[in-house]
Amino acid sequence: MMQTRWTKWMLLAVAVLGLPRVVVAADDTLRIDQRFAGDAVTETPDFRQHVVPLMGKLGCNGRACHGSFQGRGGFRLSLFGYDFKADHEALSQGDKPRVNTATVAESLMLQKPLQVVPHEGGTRLKEGTWQHKVLTRWIESGAKPIGPETPEFVRLEVTPTEIIARQRGESFLLKAVAVWSNGTHEDVTPLCRFQTNNDQIATIDEKGVVTSAGPGDSNVVVFYDNGVVPIPVLQPISDKFGPNYPSVPTPTKIDELVVQKLRKLGVTQSELCTDAEFLRRVSLDMVGTLPTAGEVEGFLADASPDKRAKKIEELLERPAYAASWATKFADWTGNNAGKLNNRQPDANTLSGHWYEWLRTRIEKNVPYDQIAEGIILAVSRLEGETYEQYCERMSGYYQKEPKGNFADQPSMTHYWIRREFEKPEERALGFAYTFLGIRIQCAQCHKHPFDQWTKDDFDRFKEFFSRARYGNAPGTKDDEQALLAKIGIDVKNMKGNDLRKELMTHLNKGEVVPFPELFVAASNRKNPPNQNNNDKNKKRSQVVAGRTAKVLGGEEIKIEDMADPREALMDWLRDDSNPYFARAIVNRIWAGYFNVGIVEPIDDLSLANPPSNETLLDWLATEFRQRHYDMKWLHRTIANSRTYQLSWHANSTNEFDERNFARAVPHRLAAEVAYDALQLATMSDLDAAGWNSTLKNRAIANAIVSNRGGGRSRTDYALTIFGRSIRESNCECDRSAEASLLQTVFLQNDNEVLTMIDGKGRWVDQVLRQGEPAANATQAGQNGNQRQGRRLAELDDAELRKRMQTAEKNGKPELVERIRNVLAEREQKGTQVAAPVDKPAVPLTIDTKPIIRQAYLRTLSRYPTDAESDRATRYYSETSDLARGTRDLLWALVNTKEFVVNH
């Protein structure tokens, strides 16, 4: 009855005072603020259910007050109240206990927030309020802690589950109900903390009243105990929402689910992109590669209705698909040569093995869960392999002519052997980033502020990683010494670095050297809990002893009898109920095509950071699992959707939207992709014709990333300034997509770029030698050998010998033979060709329109507009110099925003 009268009073106030309309959920039970409103209160508040949440609501256990790591005024509480036992002890024990059950009014827990005694945190409580009565009544009743009878928190139910406002200023009252293990339900709205994820869309006050602040969509988040519940808040952008939404095609399930959300927002999709835009976009996203000029011409000329789907299938079979995505996987798994330094004889070799292991599996379309298993359950030795056989196999990988291929072995051990990745807590953090897409570092010390994880959750989770060791496995010391003695190494007088150099010398001779190994230590059964410790220490002893561990959000698992506790983790990842494993990789791959995840940032799948489209992410993750983690299915499904193929040109409803996939959002190319695009745009037609079939000299296939000082080459410098991932951690923040002045300076003035444009054998050089470029890629292939022969004949002897050495090194026997023939012919004739002197300007005597067209095709993957073509033609006429005009045109195009942006 009181709740009914309160609701009526609220609605009356709205009508009389002209307040914003408030939607109120009906309830038949009294809330705590109503139960404790009067003076004759007999109820005893529960410490966990009422007192601790109230302290959180008042800010007492927040980060700025007693919940900080140092506490305040000699008094410390657990952050947001996750440790009920410790908090009760802090309140009731010590030199200055905060509760006084004998003289309740003198309790510092009351006097300080009332400012009866000085309080650095200011006034937090007013006498006579329901909050004051709750704390007073708890102390009067004996200030009892939690006990065996205290129920466990099950979940927090918040209504409404979605808010759709019709206008700015419209308000909605949330209702939060806590569900406990004993079956009780309680409206705990007054005890909840609230936050908004975007105050430009919606605000929320301390009473849980959500007010629409503007058009768009975001979330408000409700916190209580271990519950974190986000509530979507939407206000339509236009009047084209709901039944007024226009009819749009939804040929795929992705399109259906995207439009379902857009219909609520009144956001309409852009039109389909052009064929040229699609080809450039999908090539850059799927294989990290610009389409060649000939490829663009062929695609635009193709009138087949299914040519986009066919192109997707073709790209999935290219070597660059596996290479480009292996680079992303290397980012996510933390493949950093600097972190592998001193772990085996050569860190760069280790890093190369890591990359190639990933690339090979992506190329073969090995299911994602099997790739993860090969990393998660990695050990060094193969089944039945002795230590000596293991060392013989590893030594073979390092030799000048390797015996076998590291990528063929089932385990990828290097993930576990990195420096700063040896402690269980370091591994727990990295594992969560890589395979779960969540950030749990906060839970190392306290309750996670934006998720459900507590310090106890973290401590139990890290136990899965405590028995994976890297070094000398038990029983191998004598075998190691025997191998060292066999190759004549005495380790007594050698330091670590000297020993590694010596081992590398013997490896280069083809000898077998000892290697450390990744192994799983036996369970420590000899360290039972200390029965004399208090309860807190007992629990910690059990954790340290490795007797139990707990998956995040799951059940406790006995691991002491398991051969490898990581097997329990792998089983959990594959379980259909796992909320992270499939969603994390689906979200990452989605972001590779849209430059924004369904959850953003892509490695922060916390409860307080919900997906922009929950239904879409759920469907993709479920389908991905049911299709046995088939990654090519996922790539194909995303790229074939109409949503992916939308234009980047905005309309009035979607121009400010970057999270609901109503249009393509232009974004800067990744570092490796940008560098390769620069290479392809400036190379000759002959070299470009073979670009899609090779990975040689490709930045997207550059395995080595190191934190040991600066870049080791010009390529490393370029990749660094364009934001290549430093792989310091597994965090997505290791890669930068920000534009910078250094990038502009590099593209405009760096000698490497100028050499790419104006160097021998590049496209500009080809144009000058031919007078005009090949009409198309087919003609380029047919005339390639003839043109190459002419170029070789024009080179001086020294340059020819230099090119022959390069060709031998790169395994090009046909080119080596041609150069030898040219040199032999000169020797037979008794002639020598000296280095050429600078040539005078090449007069403009040809039609430049084909050159202009080819320049646009090789840089911007489209034909020039009439205005662009006319402008370029005028520039050629003004310069009257074919060399300068072509060089300047190509330079100008690679310095456009359109070149370095994927749209």
C-alpha cells in the first residue's frame, strides 16, 4: 500500500510541478528507503545486503576515499566492498573501531559522515534520514558480520531492460532487484550505484532516474554487490523510426540484425559502395594489400552479378590473407622478439617461428579453437620424445639449412616463455587479453570497478598457470651436461650471453646443443595448508598449493590431480556457455573489417562496456561455434554482407554515427598495409604482376617486432611512425592509428619514399623508358621479359653485378642467367658500359592521359574523374617534361588523404 501511495505521489508531483514524465515500474514490496523512513523500525539490516552497498552509495569505499589502496585517515575498506570479512574487521576492530555497540551515537561510522567530528570526506550523512537509520539500526543490533546463513548473491535484475525515449528530457526510473541464493528478491534501487557511458545521450542520478539528453544510443550501468547491469538508452535520430522506417534490403542475417537496431534509432543506411570502392576496401581489409592497376581494370570491366562474392573467395586463397591476419594474431598473442631475448640462442628466430606457426594454420584454415589449443596446452617435447631427441629437433630448426619446420609441430611454446610472462599473475592477465578479450588487471588488487571480478576471483584464476615452467625439466640436468661435453663447452667459466653466442656457433656448424623446455610441473602435494593459520591464511595456502582454481564466472575446479591444469581452461573455453572465447575473436575479426568492434575497445568485453549490438554479436559467436570455429566462414560472412559493402558517403541520419554500421567509416591504413601500398603504387608493372603471389619483402609478413631500441632498418622506421604494434603487452592499445606530423614528413620528404618513386626499375622509370605504360596487366606480363632485357642492356657493369647478387640471394635463377648472358656478351665484344650521367629532360611528345589513368589506378584504385584528368594534363603541359610530370603526379597521389585511408 505504501509503495502504491508513493508511486501516486510521484505521478502527482510530475503533473503539478510540470516535471519530466517519469516511467515507474510497479512493485509490491517496500524498498529499504521506505522501510526505514519511520522511527519505529525493528528490522535488522544485513551487513552484505544493506550496509556495505550503502557505504558504496555514500562513497565511503570508493577510490577517492577509504577504498583507495592507502585508505584515508588510517582507515581502509575494500574498494566497492568486495571483501566483507576484511571490511567488518576494519569497522569493528583496531585501535579506533568505527562501531560502538555500547554507545551507538558515538560510533565513528556515524559521527564522521555526520561531521560531528572532523571528516576529510565532508558531510556524507544527515541525521534522521533513512540512510542514517539503516547504519544506526545495524550497530544497535550488534553490528553483526556476514555468517553461514548469509545468502549468496545470484544476480541483479534491472527494469526496464531497454529505454527508448521519444524526446530530449524524457525520464525513466530504473528498478533494480537483487536475487539471492535463498530465493529472496529485494528491490535494492536505493542502494545501487549508477553511471552513464555517454552523458550527451543520457544522464542518470543517484536515485536511478535516467533522463534522455540527446539523440543517439548509449548505456547506463547499474552496480550492486557483484552485479553489473548495462541498460541500453536510445533516442531516435530522425522521425524515420519504428513503423516509419523505410524498406531496405537485408540479404544476410548480419544485415537483418544491423537494420533491426537502426530501425529503433531512425538511422538509415547509406547506399552500396561502388565496385572500385569495394575492391579497394576488401583487398586492404582481407589481405592487407592494394589491388593492382590491372586487377582494378579487370574487376570494373566484369559485368558478372556475383563478382564481389567471387573476389572474396579469391582473396581468401591468396598468400597475403594468411600473412596479414597472422600479423594481427601475432599482435594479439604478444609476439615480441625483445621479450624472447635470452630465452633461446636467437630471439629473432623464435619470433619468426611464432609468426610462421600462426601463418601456416591460418593458411590451412585450421579451426580457431585448435589454434588456441596449440598455444594454451603447449609443451616443448612431442609425445614420447626424449630430451636428447627434443634438442636434436630444435637444433635442426636453427641450422643454416633447417631440418624440418617449426610450424609443423603441434605446440606453439613461445607464447609462454617470454620475459615478464613467467609469473602466474602475468600469464593470467595476458591470457585474458588474448583469448577472452577482457581486462582483469584491476582485480589483482581490488574489486574490478567495471566488472564482476574480485581479487579472490583473480587469485583463483591465476592458479591455472602456476605449473607451466620454462627451464630444465626434472631429470634432464645430466643429459644437458652430456650434450655440452659432447661439443666441448665448459659452462663454469661462461656467462649467459657468452654461452648463448657459443651455442649459436655450434648450431651454425650443424651440431646438437641443449635447449631449455616448456613443461608442466607435478602438483605440489607436499605443501598442505597450515592448520594453525587463521581462516584467511588457510584459503591462501590452498591457492598457493595449487589445490583448486576457478575459471572466471565459473565453478571451482580441483587441479591437484590434473596432469596439466590448463586443460581445464581449454575445456571451459570450448564450452557453449563460455561468454568470452568465441565472442572475443569474432569481435576482433569484425573490427578488422569495420575499424570498430561491436564491443569497443575490442579487448574490453567488460559488463560495463556492452556491445553496440548485443544480438548481432551473439548470433555471430553462436554461428562461429556451431561451424566449428571456421575463420574463413567468418571472414566470408562479414565481407558478403550488405552492411560491409555500404558506401562511406553519409546521409543526414548517419553522418555522426560510428558504432551502428549504417555506413562505412573511413580510417587510416595500418602501418604494415600503408607501407606495402606505397611499395605497390610505385613499383613497375612487371613487379606488380607478381605481387599477389609472393610474400617476399612484404611488411604484412614482417615477423619481427622488438622493443630492443629503435628500428633496425628503414622499413622498421616507417612502420614505427605509422603506429605498428609494439607488442609490449597483449593490449590493442599497443597499436596506434593516430595521424602524426612524422607520417606527413615521411611521405613527402623521406629519401626512401623518393627513391621508391624515382628509382631505377620503378614505375616512373618504366614510363620514361617506354614512353607510356602498358595498356593493361596482361600486356605487362607478355612484354615483361622483353622490357627487362632492354633495361638490363642499359645498366652499367657494376649495377648488373650488384643486381645479379641480389637475384641469387632472392632465388631468381632466370634473372641471374639473363644478367650473366648480358655480361658475357659484353665481354665477348670487349665492351664495357660505364655508369650513366644525368639525362636531360624528356620532352613531352606523347599522350599523357594513359599515364594519368594508370597513376590513379595504382594509387587510388579508381579511374580519375574528368576534372582530375584535365588538371593533371595541364600540369604535364606546363612542365613540358615527362619525367617531372610523372614523378610529381605519383608523388602527389601517394600524399593524398585518399591514398592512406581505407574507405
